[in-house]
Amino acid sequence: MKKAIHFGAGNIGRGFIGALFSESGYHVTFVDVANQVINKLNEEKGYQVKLAQSQEETIAITNVSGINNRTHENDVIEAIQQATYLTTAIGPNILPLIAPLIARGLAKRITATEDKLYVIACENQIGATDILKQHILDNLDEETKTQLEEKICFFNSAVDRIVPIQNQDSLDVLVEPYYEWVVETTEDIPPVTGMTIVKDLAPFIERKLFTVNTGHAVIAYLGYLAGKTTIDETLGDEEIVREVRATLKETGAYLIKQYKLDEAEHLAYIDKNIERFKNAYLNDGVTRVGRAPIRKLGPEDRLIRPATQAQKAGLPYTHLANAVAAALLFDYPEDEEAVEIQEMIREHGLAETLQKFSGLAEDSDVTKEVIRHYKVLQG
Ligand SMILES: NC(=O)C1=CN([C@@H]2O[C@H](COP(=O)(O)OP(=O)(O)OC[C@H]3O[C@@H](n4cnc5c(N)ncnc54)[C@H](O)[C@@H]3O)[C@@H](O)[C@H]2O)C=CC1
Ligand SMILES: O=P(O)(O)OC[C@H]1O[C@](O)(CO)[C@@H](O)[C@@H]1O
């Protein structure tokens, strides 16, 4: 049986990527630090993926097991020897932490087999696999690096499926029915059900990140400010729906210009995604979708990059600036990054905060527009 090793047995790991490998006839070894999940995977050897929709539909996932990478490093290295695919869905900030162990597994593998291994990071981040690859290379000597280039293939990808926080007592995962997994390669690679291959990922990942993720983030931050709990509840507020659509028209104008997209098709894509967000069966919390605001306010991420790109192209970005202001007001005390932003604003002010986390010059037009909106939202 073909094997895949997947880092991160969380929502996307079990509910999307691991599930697709299992459906494609692979044995999936999940690697995670969550002992409870790993033990359950080894005891139950399967779980259900439940579709968040009115009619009940579940998919049985079989042929799975788990390894705890904190306590069983050698087992992870062994599993890397056996795998055809190595994937991650672990969070962009965790990639540097798992890279040293992956590097050890790859160093052993390239001396033992000519078989190719395909590495794909499935994270909400532009160039996540390139970033993972760099962290892996940083842990290898020059000779191993050269051998690695011949035998290990690294492909960037875009992953799109909404998977909310789950009941932690069960391995079962509730997911939205829709999904898209786009992988960039020109090679012929072993087929995986549900994987779409493209030669150039840039338009796909930017379209996805700056529509699905920008839209979702706007709802989360405005919803949080309005005292809402879930995404669908927030979208019951027509004023917020208008603001989301206006923001996505701004990212859309940039995407249409940059990638020569068909305008009508892109507007339909925006509408489709707003409908996806309204799925009440997901019961998706604004604090999950708004999580990790420092990452979300990063220069290349879903709010800042479309704003700075729009500004450079002479396109409007005022609704994006409003979204950034709302993100700066996300003071959820259980989110470490939200707490850090609030401390930074208190101690150093807004302009310095945006300079530090978003790479914006303190006197830039985007910064000025964000500060203007911040004052309005703050009331
Ligand atoms: N949930 C969603 O709807 C979507 C999430 N994504 C992306 O997928 C990635 C994963 O997101 P989720 O599955 O929602 O997160 P999650 O929190 O459900 O899963 C992450 C898993 O990684 C594990 N982990 C954390 N640190 C680790 C370490 N050092 N070593 C091994 N395992 C570790 C955690 O225990 C957890 O099981 C993120 O990059 C996210 O942006 C992308 C599309 C949709
Ligand atoms: O997973 P992140 O990057 O924290 O952001 C949450 C976002 O990603 C998703 O999980 C889906 O791509 C959405 O639910 C949301 O837009």
C-alpha cells in the first residue's frame, strides 16, 4: 500500500488532506504533538468526515495511524523513508519547528532510495512549501542539499476548505462540503483524489487568499467588534455583508488587473464565497477565523498585501484599511497574538505597531488610512 506522512492531525489534516490520501488508497501516518489524538488514531485506525449540510452525509476514513513527534522522533524518520507524499497542515508559524526532524528524515532517505518523495505544505500562506524547504535546507550540510535537489520534490499549494474547531473528544471532523486543493507542478505525479495540478499557482493562491481569507477575516474582526460569536451570525447583519462585499471588490480590482481575470466571473466567485461563509451548520467562531492576528497582519498576508498592491496600482483600498483597523481592535484575551498587538498599541501607538507587524512605513498612505478608520471604529 502507498504511504503518505502528514504533519498536523488537526482540522485540515484529518478533515481534508489526510482524508483525500486515505480516499486515494494511501495509508496515512499523522504526526502531531497532541498525544490524545495520536493515541486515538492508533486505537481506532479510522474516523468519520461529516459534511456540514442539511442532509446527513459521512465519509469513512480508514488506514490511518499516528506518531507523536516529540516522543517518537525515530518513528517519524522511519515513516519518511516509506512515504510517497509528505504534507503539512500545521500552521505557518510551526513550519520552522518541524523542519529539523524532517531534514533528518530526508537526509537518511536520500542515501537509501532513488524513489521520489513529494513534499507539499498545505497552509494559508503564499509559498509555504518554499518556506518549509528553506527551513529544511538550513538544517542540512552542502552535500546533502545537492542530493536532496535531485530526489525530493517540493510543490507549493493552495488549500481551501472551511473546517471549524471540533469536539476534542472524537477524531470525527465536521467540514464544509466544498473543497479545492491546487498544487503547482509540471511533473507527472502519483494521483491523489481531489488534487488539482496547475503550472502556475500565483493566480490561484492570490485569488483564494485575497477572497476567501480576506473576506473571512473581515467578517471575523467586524463580527468580534459587534459582539457576535459566529461567522454566520455576523452575516445576519446586512451592513457587515455590504462592508465584506466592498472589501472584496477592492481585492478583486487588484486581482482582475494583476491576473487579467474575467470581471463577471470574479464577482460571481466573491458571491459564491459569501454564501459559503453563511453555512450555519459549520457554527464557525469569529475568534477561530480571526486567530493569530499578527500573522494575518503580515506584509504578505490577506489584509496588508492586497492593500499595498492596490495602493501601488492606484486602486482603492479604504475598505481594506478598515479591515486592518478592525484587526487591530481584535482584543480577544485568549489569543496570544491579539494580546501582543494590544500591548504594542498601548506602549508604542498604531503607526509603530503597523510598522513592526505589517512592514508599513509610519508615514505611509495605507497607515494613515488605517489610523483614520481605527478612530472611527473605536468610536
Ligand atoms: N481550518 C481551516 O478551515 C483551514 C486551515 N488552513 C490552514 O491549515 C493549517 C492548519 O490549520 P488547522 O487544521 O485549522 O489547525 P489545527 O490547529 O486544527 O491543526 C494543527 C495541528 O498541528 C498540531 N501541532 C502544533 N504544533 C505542532 C508541532 N510542533 N509538531 C507537530 N504538530 C503540531 C496541533 O496539535 C494540531 O493538531 C493552517 O496553516 C491553516 O491556515 C487552510 C485552509 C482551511
Ligand atoms: O487558518 P487561518 O489562516 O488562521 O485563517 C482562517 C481562515 O482559513 C480558513 O481556515 C479557510 O481557508 C478559513 O476558515 C479562514 O479564512
